[in-house]
Amino acid sequence: MRASVKVWLQEQRRRRNTLPPEEEAHIQRIKDRLRIGSPLCEPYDSHTESSWRKPTPVSSATADSLLQHNAVLLSRLEDVEEALRYSEKERQRLRTQLLQASDENRRCAMQLIQLALDTRRGELLLEEQLFRERLLRHESEKRQKFLWELDRRLSSNRCAHASHNERLQGSPRVSLSKQFYA
């Protein structure tokens, strides 16, 4: 229990256990009479008992009401203390739940960050793959174009050279092929 609550409860207990001012004045008068030596009641009458031997109905009722009041106050105090213990347990339980929820929140945030990073990594890999494919396709097209141009130029040069060469070597080739098959 907190110190401030204990002090408050003790103050409340002390305040409720004190007698009303009239009763305190009455008790003080009785104490003063005892110190002085004066009798508390009228002189002893043989027919009646003195009031100091037998409690009066007013003082008995006051004592009974004080006892009942004290019992009620004690039960209320016990109820308050029990409620305080319960609220402390509940607060501790809620604190534990809050810590668990906070940990779960951190885990979820980390998973979201990891998922975002994985998604971005996948996107980057896909972009890289597409870029490489485009680059390879572009290089392939350039090679084909270059080879086609080279082939076309060489073909046109061959045609020009071939007609000139055939004229120069036309007859010996025919004779060589005839010799081979003969």
C-alpha cells in the first residue's frame, strides 16, 4: 500500500475513534472527580445500587453505539483495503497486458518492415531481370543488324568480285571439275 494511503487511512481511523466532544467532557469531569476524591454518584442508598456500579442506559447505549460504529468502520476499512489490493492486482495485470501488447506491436512493425523490404527487393530483382533481358535483346538485335549489314556488304562485294573472278577463272574451274569426275 502506498504511504499516502496508509497515512490517510490512519488519520481517518484516528478521527473516527475519537469520542464526541460531549463524551470527552463527561469523561474529563469523571476523571477530575476521581482525583479530587468526590463521589461519582449520590450517597449510597440501600434500596438502589449506585450508578457507578451499574452502567446507566445512556452510557451503555453510547458504548454500544461506539462499538457498533467501530465495527462498521473496521469492516469498511477492510473493504477499502481489499478493494485497494484488488485494484493493485488489476493494475499489475493491465500493465502486463500493456507490455505484451507493446511487444506484439513491435514484432508486427518489424514484420511489416521486413515484408516491405522483401517486396522492394523482389521488385528490384524483377526490374534488374527485365533490364538485363532488354539489354540482351538490344545487343542481340544490334549483332543481328551488324551481321546482316556485314553479310549484305560482303554479299554485294562477292557478287561484284564473283562475276569478275568467274570471268578470269571460268574455264579452268570447269576443266578442274571435269578432271575430277573423269
